[in-house]
Amino acid sequence: MMEKEYYTADEAMKLLGKAKTTFYKEVEEGIIPSVIEKGRKRGRKFPKEAVDTHVKLQQHANEVPRTFIKATNADLWTAIEYDRELYGEEDIISYRRALEWRNINADIFMMLKEGPELAGTTTFIPLDENVILALLNDKIRERNIPDWAIRSWNEAALSVYIPTISIFPTESRVKNAGRGRSLLCYTLRWAISLNRLYDIKSWYAMATTKEGLHLVQELGFKQVAGAREGYILENIESMMPIIKNILKRLETAEEWAIVLPG
């Protein structure tokens, strides 16, 4: 007979994203299945199959229509203010600089939205390769990227720098996971579309978190020697089978890394 698997109360509570009082109230009401040995008052366990089912049902119930569209001025302001709070001033461009970048190339900032609410952001900048290498070697920071280095998408042999792929987190673990999956799906499809439309030679990114490192390695990026955690993908077409597999996994609600910060 196959041994049943169980979560502890803390594990089940975390997976379901519920406060302690709410969790135990729902346990007492029989909303969340649990088992306890006969004659005991402590040691209640929570069947993995049941809890996992409730997590998936919550995911579907909490899913809201999401769109991936060009950033408005208001979107840029909100995103920059959020990043300032999260990372400080040193690595964040100013609102004015963001507008100047977009005046040079109007198609570099994209936003994930849940209705009118910002849920995430992705930035792709076609950039002079020497400037990208200077960024990876910590010789300049993003706020110091010169105007002349930003390219148009219709130029030849482009190198694309990815400074940001990140969600705006909420207090709900389930909602954050949904935002992460949606953002990665949209971002990968945007990259594929750009690669087919334009002459893109290579893609560069920095991986400063465990999640970011996992993502770039899964996508086939190779590390670039330098002072920062820089990575390059030289032939996106050769990675299409892997990218399609990742998209399939994301679309079937398997959990994935959420953040690839700049």
C-alpha cells in the first residue's frame, strides 16, 4: 500500500497563502482537509494531494485577465518609484532619463497589467555592445548609458541588453506566482518576435539573484567574464526547443523563477 504524504500546518498555511487565524478557522470548518490520529489532540496533518488541489483551485480562482503593453508615462513613473524603494538610487535611472531613452527608441519598455494595475515590467534595450560590456564590467551604471549607444530596432547586428524583468509583488504567494508565469510567457514571446523581425546578434543579461541565475542558465545563456554577473545568449534560434518547452511548462501552471533583476 502506497504511503500517504502530508504537509505540516506551517507548510500548508504557506502554500495556501493564508493567515494563521484564517487557516485554522477553515480547518475547523472542514474547508481544508486534515487528519489526526484517533485519541490525539495534537499532530494534525494535511494531505498533500488535498492541499495541492486547493492551491491549484485558488490559482484558477485568482487568475485575472493580464495584458502586456507599451508603458505609458504614468507606468514608467510608478515602476521607477517602486525600484527606488526596492534597490535604492544607485542602480535606478531617473524618470527623465527613462523618457529620454524612450524618445530615442519607443519600443523598449513593456508593462504587465492586471486591469489598470501594474503587475510587472520588462525592458529590452538594443545597445552598443561595448557599452553593454562596460556595464557588465561595472565601469558604468545604467543611468550613465549615453544616448548615442541606444540603437533602433531596424539597425544591423544588434546586441540587446536586458536590464529588467520583474513583477510587482503582492502579499499573495499564489498571485505572485501567477504574475511571474504571465510575465515570463509574455517576455519570451516578445523576445522571439523581436528576433524574427530584426537582425539581433546577441542577448545580454545580468543575474544577481538565485532565481535570475536559474532562468538565464535554463535559457542557455553563458557567463561573460566581468566584475558583475553577466550572461550572453548568442543564438536564440538554437535555443527554440528549450524556450518552447519552458513556455509549455509556464502555461501549464508549473511554478517557475519569477525575477530577473537588473
